[in-house]
Amino acid sequence: MIEVTGLSKRYGTYLAVENVNFSIQKGEIVGFLGPNGAGKSTIMNILTGYLSLTQGKVTVDGFDVAENPEQAKRRIGYLPELPPLYTDMKVREYLNFVYDLKKVKFPKKPHIDEIMRLVRIDHVQNRLIKNLSKGYRQRVGFAQALIGNPDVLILDEPTVGLDPQQIIEIRNLISRLGKNHTIILSSHILSEIQAVCDRIIIINYGEIIADDLQENLSKKLSTDHSIVARVICDERDMLAALKSVKGVQNVVCLGKKEQGSYDFEIIPEEGADVRAGVYSRIAERKKTLLSLTSSRLTLEQIFLKLTQATSNDAARKMLGLDEDSAAKPAANEDSSSFVIEIVDEIDTKEDEE
Amino acid sequence: MRAIFKREFKSYFTNPLGFVILAVFYFFLSLAFVDYYSSGVPYVGKVIFFLSDIGLLFFVIPVMTMRLFSEERRTKTDQVLFTAPVKLIKIVLGKFFAAFALYAMAFIPTIIFQMIVSSQGDIKVPISYFLYALIGTILFGAALIAVGMFISSLTESPITAIIFTLISNLFIMFSSSFASFITVPTTSESTPVLEKIWSGFLQIIVDFLNGMDFRSVLASFGQQTLAIKDIVYFVSIIIAFIFLTERSLEKRRWS
């Protein structure tokens, strides 16, 4: 459905997007994940024809965005970061305008009515957009993208600035739309991507550093696949006992997390499953096992791990990707400050939930 | 194009701006009509020319054009326009005609004035005088709209747009006065080559400044005949600036 090859975008001397390649099949829900300024919005603006590209080729349903923009644009519904609303218009009036602008072929009134019902704005249709709250404006923006029933929906941070209730509603809406649309969604909020997307493209410094299904990503990264055991025991004895289990490479004591117990991280040798061995060893010693968890990485950890890497090449190495792309000078000294930002975001997200 | 025209034209009347602009035009037209009529000059063409004679158009038209593109860019609503399956030139034309339609509405009362004059005047003034003045002034305004629209497409703030449009309009207004400050030295066979080049250069500047004077071109619409070259003059300015607007918007995508 969408084919992007060798896409680069340069603003003056600043290279915002560099050699980006991906292709998206019909019906996929793909998440663009990346910190602020990573180039997500730029890529989306290029896909929708708002910005031109410096190099490369973008086709939508076989139509080149640069050579045949009208055909390509006809297939895309775009919700930019800031919904492009004329605040001096009423909701229905605005949607009528977009309908006329896009030269939609469906019968006008039923089409707009249906969309307004879908995003639940039919009860505000006669109000001025400037009097609507942020959540409703976002939904009007959504409605605008849906007009003409385009095959592809491109949503740039669709839940930014919404309250938790609205976020859930918008997410449900995206999932519902995903059944018969191809959706590209961008966000720097991880749980959002996790909740709705099948496939994730992680972007950092204008480059793609990972592009895979959600579960594959975490599998690839957690090669060590360690497990954590919480046991009521004496620290030294248990450490030695666990180390002697067959297939265990190393054991690290993580300290007391719960009264009277210790946590041990058990790192197995490659490919070894040590869970049964660990359990029977603990049982042998007549100690109480409180929990045994696999420390498979969550998306948050993947994201941190990848973007924390000092350069995109290092991140690729983590994923075991070959580095055929030319080595670039890493201009990433500020990556640590970015990590702080992400951590903040995780905190606020947790607060919300 | 029709959708954009409709929205843009309507937006003049969702706030007082459109009404204020029309009120200003109507006020000055009526004032001129009453004045000329009572002093025995029942010539509606003069009433129409009054708007450009006092320089009113130079100040009111920038108010009409300042928001056309700058506001869209500031509020990012241009994203809905530029990602819609519409050619850029159609967006530009839609906006141009919206401003033009508002401007043209200003001259509706002059039709009534002409009807009053024709119905009871003892002195018969040919109706062509009225029509030529109308055509000329409408083209004159359309050219100013095209210039203003172009300037609006260059900036992100309506205030910057109106300031630069006013500056450019003042330049157009006074360009022939500027030209009169420059004296081109007369040359003969014996003058040195360098001086000949210099005077030729000055002559080009003077010609350019004189050529920039929209009002002197408009004045020729007050004659009894309609000169095609004057129509071509305004139409080519309109086309040039519509084209430049389209280019400037396209350029923005590339920067």
C-alpha cells in the first residue's frame, strides 16, 4: 500500500530524515515511535504531500507522491499534530468544506453524518469549533481525516493533550478503524503504540533503527532472556546453589525487594531453559520460592535501550542488524538528555493510569 | 477551487471585517456621488475613480489580503488544503477570487448611481464612460489584490503581511513622484561612452518607476476609448502575481 525507498529530507543543511526505507501492507497498523524531533512528523508530512522530499521515492497504492500527487492524496486521510481546523466555522460547516475540498464522490449528508456518529461529535455539529474543548477538536480533526473514506490514515500523535478517558476512546476508535484501513500512527507514548499497533518502526535522528512486529522486537533484544527469582533464603547459600544449576551462566543478587526475601537474576547460557532446574534446586534446599518471572523486555525497555545507544549504528548492532548503511559521524551527544525526557514521560504516563 | 472560494468569502463575513470594508467603500462612494451630483457633474465614472484618487484602495486592499495565506500558515490549517487532492494553483485562485468578489461588491452602488443619472440627467454622458471607469478600477484593485496575496504567502503573520503590503503599495502610489526626482542627463554624439551608459541606466530606472504607477494607467480608462494595452497591463500583473504566489507556496514545501 505504501512504499518508501531511500527517503531523505534536508532542511537547509540540517538532515531531518536520512535514507528511510519501509513498506506497509494493506490493513496493517504501524506505529512510528521516536523521541521529539526524531523525524516522525517530517516523514508523515512527506507521505501526505505537505512537504516535498529531497531524495527517494514514496508511492501510495502505486501512485508516486511527487509525480502523481492528486491520486496519492486522494487515498490518504491525514490528522496532523495540530488538527487543521478553521475555528470560525461550525463543525458541520467545516466537514462540508473538507468534503467539497476533497471532491468526495459519496452522497454528502449521509457520509458526513456517518463519520460524525463514528467519532461521536454529532451532538456538537452546530457549535463553533473555537468553542470546543481540545478533545472534541481532536475528534473533529479525526472526522476530517476520515472524509472520503481513504484507504490510508496517517495520524500524527492523535492522543496528545487528551484526558485518559478520551485517550481510551480514541484508541478504541483507531482499533475499530484498523479493521478496514491501513493506519500509520506516530507517538512518543509507548503504551499507546503497544495498545494499538501490530508493527513498530522506531525512529531516531531521522533514521529507522528498528522495524518489526512488537513481539519480535522484544525477542531479538532480550537474547539473554534472564529470569528473576524471589526466594526466602540466605543470600550467599542460594547464590552458590543457583550458580551450580545446569545451564546457568551467571547469577546476580538484586538485593532485598520484599521483606525477608532476596531477588536473584539468573542469566542462562544461550538457548538454555533453566526454569525447571532453578525451581527444583530451590525446592531441594527447602526454601520458599515467592515468584519466578521472565525479564523479557517491555516495549519501554526496548525503546530506552535502543535510543539510549550512543549512535544509531550501536542500536542496530543490538538488534543484530547488518550495518550496510554507511557509517556516519554520530552527532548524538545529547542522547542522555533525551533519555531523561522519556523517563519523565513514562512517569507521567504511569500517573495517568 | 469552489470550496476554497466559498469558505474564504464566507470568512470575510463571519467577523466584522468584510462589513467594515464594504461600509468604508460605500461611504466614500456615496460621499463622492453626492458631492459631484450636487455640484452638477453627473458623471459616475468620476465617482468610481474617487476611490483610487484619494488612495483609499491602497490602504483598504491590504486589509483584505493580509490574512489570505499567512493566517493559514500560522494556524497550520494550510495542512488540510495542501494535503487535499487539489492543485496548488486552484487553491491560490480560490483565495484570489474570494478577495476579488468582496472587492467587486463594493461597486454595486455605482450601478444605482448610474441608473439615477441616466434616468433624470439633462446632460447625457455616454454609458461607456461609466463602464470603462468600472472595468479599470476593478482591474486596478485586482492587481493590488494579487500583489497583496503574494506578500501574504511570504509570511506567517498577518501583521507583517499588511505592513509589507502597505510599503509596496506606497511605492506603487508614489513611484512616478520618485521618477520625477531623477534627472536623466541629455546626451549627444560627443558625450563619453561611460556617461552615455549612465544616462541609459537612469532612463531605465525612470521608465521602470513610471511603469510601476498603476494610477497613471488607470487614468487612461477615463478616456472615451478603451485601450487594450491598459487592460493587458493590469491582467499581466494579476497573472504574474498569482503565478508568483503559487511558486512561493510550492517553494515552501521544498525548504
